Amino acid sequence: MTDKRFHLAWFMNFTPDEWRAPFGQGGYPWDGQFYIEMAQTLERACFDYIMIEDKLMVPETFGGDRKFSLANGMMAPKHDPAPLAVAMGMATRNLGVVATMSTMAYPPFMLARLSSTIDSLTKGRFGWNVVTSAEDLAAQNFGMDVLPPREQRYAMADEYMDVVGQLFDSWDADAVVLDRENGVYADSTKVRSIDFEGEFFKVRGPLNTVPSPQKRPVYVQAGASPRGRDFAAQHADSIVSVANGIDGMKAFRDDIRARAEKIGRNPDDIKVLFCVTPTLGETEEDARAKYERGTTADHFVNDVLASISAITEIDFSQYDLDKPLPEKLVTNGESGTLDKFQQWGSGKTLRELAAAEGGGLVSSMELIGTPAQVADKMGEAMAEVGGDGFLITTPVLRVSRHYLVEIADGLVPELQRRGLVRTEYKHQLLRDNLKEF
């Protein structure tokens, strides 16, 4: 019988939670305990992984200054994802933990060393969300005035992946011999310098950490442009995507699989997970009322616009909320996200774009209803798309314990009853859990 199960992951960031809402826990303190408990909740629901998004600046694009972002806790403050990944990993036994780290910000040796260390600490459950960074404000925190053009960023990222791959391979799997009788901890003949010298990076090596359980972390990527899709098809174990409905999901997954096959990869080794923002209620009417309240609130619209302003570096505060965008916009930032958001030619007002599909930025399809109704929709979508799963999140990535319980104790049991998601973990390593089905 064909395995119809699909994978579940969660997309979040280390920022204040849903601090304004009735069920928010307040957005404080910053000891990570809220997110550690979140990871434990997702492990109870047998999620494959939790992914921590990151940005390396305080946004200043929306309205021309940083006032809105700070006043609303929108993308700032934002704490470092790597220590949180360790804390969540140490507090769980099976859940994968994925941290976003930028090829712009981390020298290859430091990223490889950090990733290897976290993978060992989590016993083989670490993943790296590979980003190049798309904001000039972030570049200015690392000695640059502006980011390189997108094509050059991808060329640098390709070389970066080559470097870190060689570093992960600089120790043989059996290099640690622990020969007490002869006093040899590691066999020096099985540890090599890489002596890498490319167009952008120069690294001697070898890595100074022992091979971790996965040898290298699971690679997660979210390329949406043609160049980004090529990069993801070449390197990623799991791809994060926001598509336009079921047809868009199927087209994207088919395209990624075709690109992977063209370069000799097994497309089944790449798990494409589509972002969704389910709204759940005891009845469909309850869920729709909740959705309408959330997506039409003034602060929600502005939060969405501030978020997309930050990642595209286009100030959306300059446009009339109740009119369509006057022109098709382009960016050197996250172009795929911009294209998904603006829906050029749809005639929608900016307010409607912000509210569309639970936020426009992070929802691939509408999922509103009872847990049973939403589970049915998710199963039907995956059957039509062909796989591989969903990345659950919220429109502006804020989350509350109330929402977590709705998903973990409402939606997931319905999915499990239909045989659509795992009911237990079969493997220790994150990569093996992803490849299970």
C-alpha cells in the first residue's frame, strides 16, 4: 500500500510571541523557556523539525525609520537562533531543530564548526537554513555599504557550500580511534587540510571538530527565483516554499524535482514543505470569524507591510492601503516573496494583499475550519500536489501557547487518524526521519 503520509514542520523566530493577543504570554522574559516548551509540544505531536528564522538588523524601511518595528516588536528585537536551537535540542529527544545562518555573516569555517558542534549536541538532529541575506541594513553590520547583486550572492553561496562540504569531509568517519593502549585519540592520516582557494573564500582546514552524527547538518533552503530554485535543487534536503494555491504548489514541487533530476540528484531526497497558516475553530463559522478579526485588524495589516518592507527594502507605507499598487515592484532583496505578495494584475488593494490567505507572505492555501475540515483539506492538497508536507506558521510568525495546543492537540490528531502524518519517530537522525517517507 502506498504511504500517503506527509511531513510537518514549524516556522518561527526568536522574537516576542503573540504579546498583544488575549492568549499571548507577554513577550518576556528572553530566557527561551517559552520556545523550549514549544519544541516539546511539537515533539509530542511528532513534527519533523522546528525552524528558527533570522534577520541581522533592526528594520528601518517601513515609514523610513525603526520606530514602527520597535514599537510593535515586529522583526525586532530578535535573538540569535543558534543558542536557542541548542536549548531546544537538549530539551527534546526526536524533534529536528533548524537554525537560520547567513553565508554573508558567518565565515565558512565558523559555520561548519558551529553546525558540527550543534549536530553532536543534539545527537544528529540539527539543520541549517541556508540564506544569503537580502537586506542592505544587514550588510552594513558586516562592513559593507550594500549587498552584492543577487546573482553574485548566489555565486558566492555556491562556493560557500563547496567550502563547508569539504570541511565536513575533512575528517573520515572513523578518524577517532580512541586507542588507549597506544595513546592515540584520532588517526592523523584520516584528517586532512582542504587548502581551498576560490574566487570568494580561502580556507585551509581541516575542521577541528569530530564528525557529527549526520556528518553535516540537514540543509534547508527557500529559493523561489529561478536561480534560487537551482541552488535549492542542488543542495537542499528540505525546501521551504510559499506557493499560490494547490496548482502553484504542484508546479513548484514538480519544477524542483525536474531540476534535481537534471543534475543527477534523486528528487525523492528533497522534501518540499509548503507554508500554511491554519485557522481553527469549533465550527467553520467560529474559525472564519477568528480569521476575519485577525486579518482585518489595523495592526495586522501594518505588521505584514512592515515585514515585507524589511525583507524587500521597499517602503510600503508610501502606498494607499485602499488602492492597488501603482506599479509592478522589483527588488534586490527577496524577489520571490515580493512576487508572491504583490499579485500584480489581480486588482487587489494593498489592504487586501496584506490580508490575503492569512497574511499573503506565508500562506500557500486557505485553511480555515474545524480541525477535521482542515485535516481533510491538507490531505486532499498533498494527494494532488504529490507531497511532501507542510510548514505550519502564523501570518507574522508570532505564536501563543493557545495556538500551539490547537495544532498539536486538535489538528494533528485528526491528521493522524487519517494516516496522513507520523504517530511516532522511527529514527534518531533528522535526515533519516525526512527520508522515511
